[in-house]
Amino acid sequence: MASLSASNHVARVLSVANHVADVDASSRIENSWRRCLISHKLDPARQGPPQTLTESEVRHVAEPMEETIRLLTPELDDLARVLRDAGYCVNLADANATMLFSRLPGESDARMFMDWKIYTGSNFAEAFEGTNGLGTCLAEQKPILVHRDEHFRAQWHMFSCAVAPLFDQAGRLAGAINITSCREDLERAAHQLALAVAMEATRRMEGAIFRDHFRNSWIATVPGDGGSGLLAYDDDRRIVGACRSARALLGLTDGLIASGIDLSRYIKLDHARGVDELLELRRADGRPLGQSHVAPPLRAKSHAPRRDVPVDRFDALHRLAGSDPGLVKSVKRLRSIGDHNLPVLLHGETGVGKDVFARAIHAASNRARNNYVALNCAAMPESLIDAELFGYEAGAFTGARRDGSKGLIVQADGGTLFLDEIGDMPIALQTRLLRVLENREVWPLGALKPVPVDIRLISATHRDLGRMAEEGSFRADLYFRLRGMEVRLPALRERADRDDIIRQIVREEAPNCRLSDEAWSLLAAYSYPGNMRQLRHVLRLAGCTAEDGVITDADLDLPPFGGRAEPDLEAAERATIVEALRKHGGRVTEAARALKLSRATLYRKIKAMKIETAQ
């Protein structure tokens, strides 16, 4: 019976695509089915689960959205609690339709989602899975309800998906909020309510993203026919940001906002400084717009430079350097090489901000308008690094995407490629990377000809690559290729301006709090084995738990490293691996699982650290 139903569905899809029949839903479903058949070359009868990333791959893909996920998690959790008993799962996906956050319903319904791999790491792009709520919403950048057999693939007929696109503070597509049910007793009309819920929740989340990004600015709501928009401006009443709906209402563009155009060109707004107010808003010509809520900056902000003064593209690097003499000298050298395509090698402990520094180098270069592409060589399984870096042609290997993959190097063409933890790259791939740097071309897996590329390479490691090159565990010729200029990023405990950094991060992570004397003493004396990352997490947590806006020493979650000599992090890592292997009887697979590493990564570390195993 199921086979007959699937056969009927396939026949119906083909009829609609050939304009022989139509569907009850809007023409959007018909148009999507045609895209799937004609553009994506998909088969509605194909069976099988969606493409699903491993845990380490999910971490890599989710990294650019880490702050967004953190910011939206409370709202997503509230949404999941409300919908749980109705059998709905809640997902946040990125703009490529990969689910990065999932909350499943109660146990009886959750089993269905688990069996069909509708959870974190699964990809539902329309180009892979055909018409579905998540993929089609992102393809069209519009809210949509895809009910049961409106799906392109017959196997998804038991699901109904209500999805709304999520836009960031600049009106760019950031992802989507997906609400999916497997309940058979609910008709399409009932799921329209779920779509309304998804759209309203997404609107609140977009507001949270905008307010968090522009927390140092004045923010006014701008009423419009499609709901209110948000507009951010500085103390000089120059517009610094506008959400998607405000841009559409006022005709604002990225160029106008970047120019620092005056607020009065669009709206008239009179309010007292420092007051959270509800005001009447008027257009520049005096016509009423409606009521506007105006919120002041969340914290005091230093006066920004005048917009007519050219911005130094190296500002971000200078801010990161602070007043530390070594970093100030390095930034001066980076300025001197300008836009010369010289590879840069960043050396520093985990958590010092190597990726942040690399992004600032990219932003200061003439490649800033092009892609910045990052890969963490330690977080990616060895079997996948090759395909991720160099790409592959269609059918290059079992499980390859139907249309192949460009690879990160080609994606970075004209821009910057950042290879973090380059010391963990396998020797065989080091050879291929060296060939790319020498020939300026990439051979994707299964390709018949190379692809020319123009990239600037920035690498980073916490290892001693020079020593590794001498020992033969890292190619010496590649090492000297990477080390056009080496920049040492000092550990937080080593920085001459450490106190200034702590004060700055307190302002950023706990803006509405102040430190007690005891808390400051503890922060100033601590050695921070996790560096900047650890400090930010500690202060973010403290800002949430502080009572009456005062952070005390009891709010600081600092493991007992302060007051001791700083341990050798590589020695500590080696000791951790040795203990895990001992505990699991030398069984690498079980030790890797306990350490939350891929087996391939653990084998590389065992080899590099010369650890003996029982196997």
C-alpha cells in the first residue's frame, strides 16, 4: 500500500511539473517541484536519509553562528516547551539548510524524528532533498508551510513543516526557524497556526540579534504596514544600522548607512537623552508615521570618530594589539607589508584569539571584499580534510554530493584562506597543500584538469612547527612556505596590558555589572590557561548570575590554576590522552569517544606525541 501511495505521489509530481495537473496549495509548491526536477535533477521516488554531518563537522559549520545560537537559545527553548506536547520539533538552521540547533518533542514523537534523521547536523537544502519547508523557505527567502504530500520526495509525506527565514542585523539571510510535526491527525489549516507562531518567534529573534549587535547605539522602532522595523543611530544622530523591514520602508542601502547619513533625512525624532520613551514619529516632510519606542544605548560609549575622517583599515589589528609591545611591533610590521601576498603564520596557545586576529588581517587587506574561509585542521576527521580543502567532482567517491563540491581553497579564491591548527594536518595533505602554494592551482578529487586560484594564506598553530620539521613530523619545505611572516600571539597571562584587556572584556560581556574588589583581585591574579576564550566565558556567566549588578568572587567560575606555575599545555594534553588510554585499556576508539575527538585525530596526536598504546 505504501509503495502504491509513493507511486501515486511520483506520478502527481511529474504531472504538475509538466503542467498537466495542479496542486491545492499555492503555485509556490508547483514552482518548487519544477525546480527540483529541471534545475536540481532530483528523483521524487529516491529513498534514504538526508546528508548528515558528524559532530566535529557540525562544530566547524556552527562556528560562524556560535554567538547567534547562544543569543537565541532561550527563545528557541521557550518555543520548544510550548510546542512539545503538540508533537512539534524546533530547529534553527543556517543559510545552507544545515540544522545547527534542535529540540525534539516528547518520546513517542521524538522516535520518528530520530529515525528519519531530522535533527542537528542534517541538511535539508532544496537542491538535495527537494521541496521541503526548510530548503524551500531558504531558496525563496519567504515563510512557507509544506504539508505532508506537498513534499517533493514521497518519503517525507508524513511530515508538515512551518518555516520562517531568519535575517541578521543588516538584512542578510542568516538561516531559518523550522517547526515540524509528524502528527497525522492535523489538517493543513491547523498547521497554519504553527506557521504564524514560527513567523512571530522569528521576528522576536531578529529583534534580539539587532539589539545585541547595536547595543551601544540608540534604537528606534519604525512602524510600517508589515510590522515595525528597527533603526539604530549614534549620538550624532547618524544612522548606523537598519533591519530588513526598516531598510525597505525608508529606502536605506548598505552604502547610505556606511556613509553615516543623517537621521533627519528620513524621520523627525525628538527625545530626551538617556530616557526609554514612546514617541510620535514623523517623516522628514512632517507626515506622521506612528508611535516609536526609543531605547538608549545599554552602556556608555566613547565618542566615535567623525564619519568624515577616513577610517584606518588597520584599526581592528591595533585594538587587538592593545599596548602589548610585542603585538604592537607585529602590527607595525603587518602594516609595512601592506597588500603584498605574503603568507602569515600565527603562533599561540589555544584560546588566544588566532581566528580573530586572522580575520582582522583579512579585513585590513585589499582582499577584504572577498571571502574569508576558515578550516580547523584539528577538528576535521582526516578522511574529510582532503575533500573539504581541495573539493571533488560529482561521483568522485561513495557519498559524494550529486553536483560535487568546490572545496575551501577554491571558495577562498580572491580572498583569504585560514588554516587553524595547521600542525595537525596529515603529512599526505601537507604535500598537496605545498603543491597548491607553488603552482597556484587546485586538483579537486576526480577532476581532469586543475582549477587556478589566487589566495592569501594565513595559518595558525599552538605547536612548535620548527621542531616538528626537524623531527620529520611536519614538512620543512611547507613550514618555510607558511612562515612568510610569523606573529606570536602571547598568552593572556603574558600580556603587558592584561589588566586593560580584563576591564575591556568585562565591559563587553557584563555591560550592566561592576566588579567587587575581591572579584577584581581574583581576575587580576588568575593565570588563564584557556586565555581570552576562558575569560569571556567566565565573565559572560558572571554577568548572568550577579545579584544587583555586582560581580563577586563567588560568581567567577575559575578552576584552581591561579597562583600556580602555568603548566605546559602540550604536556597536559599528553597526560590527558595517556590517562584516557589507560582507563580504557589502550582501546583508541573508546578513548577517542571519552575525549570527544575523532579516532583519526586521536591517532595523529598519539603519533605526534610518541605515546605507546597497548594495541
